[in-house]
Amino acid sequence: MPANLTQQYKKAEQRYKLAGTDAERLDALEEMLREIPKHKGTEHLQADLKKRRSKLKAAIEGSGKKSGEVKHVDVFHIPKSGAGQVALIGMPNAGKSAILAVLTGAHVHVADYPFTTDKPAPGMARYEDVHIQLVDAPPITADYAPPGLVNTYRNADILAIVIDLAGEVLEQMKVCTAYLDSHTLILDETANNPLARKTFVIATKADIAPDSTLETLKELTERPFEYIEISSEAQTGLDGLLRRIFEMLDIVRVYAKKPGKPADMTDPFTLKRGSNVHDLAYHIHRELADKLKTARAWNSPNIHDGQNVPREHVLSDKEIIELHFG
Ligand SMILES: Nc1nc2c(ncn2[C@@H]2O[C@H](COP(=O)(O)OP(=O)(O)OP(=O)(O)O)[C@@H](O)[C@H]2O)c(=O)[nH]1
Ligand SMILES: [Mg+2]
């Protein structure tokens, strides 16, 4: 086994091992293939991964298929990857695919006619050293939304309503909120609805928006959404958008360190805010978590660098943790 596999590769491998379904396994395997360093030392492993990939693909295509029956793959289910998943919702031509393209480099079609996108597609954006998954989606209208689309939104951590500021903003807002309401997807603080998702608004095409369109939209929308104004074309507001998404995900990043070795500061683990040292150990390795003996922390508020911390120690963003297993 070559020694120079990246953290990202190892995480994907971990995901592969923990996957519950073939589809998740395939997704993790694809990431491993993307992340594996491409050189002579990894040729065998690459070949092995590719072999496993074709087997999995065959298994997925074969499953549920009786003779002559058409295969069923849920194209609306986008397996999660990265620190969190944000799915876009909007009317035709709103600019959803353009957001994916500019933030993730995913190969999505951006075009000047409606209904360009016909199924959801993921892409990976980056905020500092955190990977955030964005999901492009086919459009909805007042009369129609693809029936399976609700699955895409149910699976996401956060929903982003994409409004074209150069279009009919009130109509777009009405159609999107009506859709989210009718599927009880929208977060109503008072209703304690477990199906609801955190929802905010991306107001796009700021470069060609008539003056004060956004102000009007805010004034006439009753729900207290957060609005983030961007332009994919002029590439404005994008850093702020990613920073807010990171904050909304409510996660902390933690750099794990082996005793006697420097921490890998390039690729943090991400955990829900409020997680502790034991959660980190569990996240890294399920079986090892209970064998955790001690831990030391660096870059932690109120703690001297290198001090021992208990397993109940709550992690803060950017902490470095050294785990000692018994
Ligand atoms: N000026 C300007 N044009 C934009 C911007 N974002 C998208 N567009 C244009 O708007 C049109 C539609 O963009 P898409 O990203 O394909 O829209 P969509 O929401 O994915 O459309 P559907 O796939 O039909 O749902 C394209 O011609 C884009 O070039 C922007 O920020 N500024
Ligand atoms: Mg599109």
C-alpha cells in the first residue's frame, strides 16, 4: 500500500467502508478514484478501485431488475459528500446551474433557455479548507415540479431559494415558497417540523438587476429569510455566500494529530457544533472510539496548548486534537 494517500482519500475510503448502500459505496469509490495520487506506485490500487467500481455499477443496475424490467435508479437522490449539502431551488432560468458552475466547476449546462437542467447534479465548493456540496436541480414552476425532486430537498442540510433579480422576483418567491410549504420543507421556527430544512435566499444576477429590486422583494416577503446577493457572471458576493453557508452548517473543523507528529492542517474533520473529543474519535474510527485513553488540545480557547482534555471536552472551530488510544 503506497504511503502517500491523502487525508481526503482516506476519508473517502472510510466513507466507502461505512456506506450502507451500493449507491453510497459507488459515490465514495468515485471520490477515491478522483483523489488517489496518479503515479506508478498506485497503479495496482487504481486498477483495483476501477474493478470494484464496475462491479458496483453492475450490481446497482442489476438490482430490482427482473427479466425485461427497466432498472430503477433514483436520480433524485444525491448521496452526501463533504461537510454539508446545500440544494438549490428555483424557477427556470433563475441561474441555479450558473451558481454550481462558478462555485464548484461541476460540468452543468448553463443556457439562455428554460428547463436546461433535467435532473439534480452535485458539485463541490470550497470555503477555506472545508468542502461544501452544492446540488443543482431542475426548475419548478407554478404548475409543475418533477415528482421525485422532493427527495433531493429532503436529503439536503440546507435549501437555497435562487431568485433571478432581473426577473419577476415576487412570482419566483411565491412559487418557491408554495412548493416548499406544500412539501413541509420550509423551516417555521414555531412549528417544530422535523422535515423542515434551514432555508435562505440567493438573490442572483445582481449585475443586471434593476435598482432596489432586492429591497422591494424583502419588503414584500413576509418570511424573515436571510438574503445573499450575488452575481455568477460578475463573480461578486461569492465569498460571502460560502462563508454564510459554512456558518449556517453549524460545524466545527478539527485537525487530528498523531502523537509526536505535526497536525495535518490541510484537511480537517468536520463535526456538528457541540461535538466532543469522543465524537471525534468515533468519527475517525468507530471501533477505536471506546479505546480512547487521553487527548491533548491545541488552539483551543481557555486551554493551554498541549494540555490534556477529557473525552467530554467540547470542540471549537480550528482546534487541533491529539488522540491517545489504549
Ligand atoms: N447577467 C447574468 N446572467 C446570468 C447570471 N447567472 C446566470 N445567468 C444567465 O441566465 C441564464 C440561465 O442560467 P442557468 O444557470 O442555466 O439557469 P437555471 O436556473 O439553471 O435554469 P434551468 O436549468 O432552466 O432551471 C443563462 O443565460 C446564464 O448565462 C448572472 O449572475 N448574471
Ligand atoms: Mg439549470
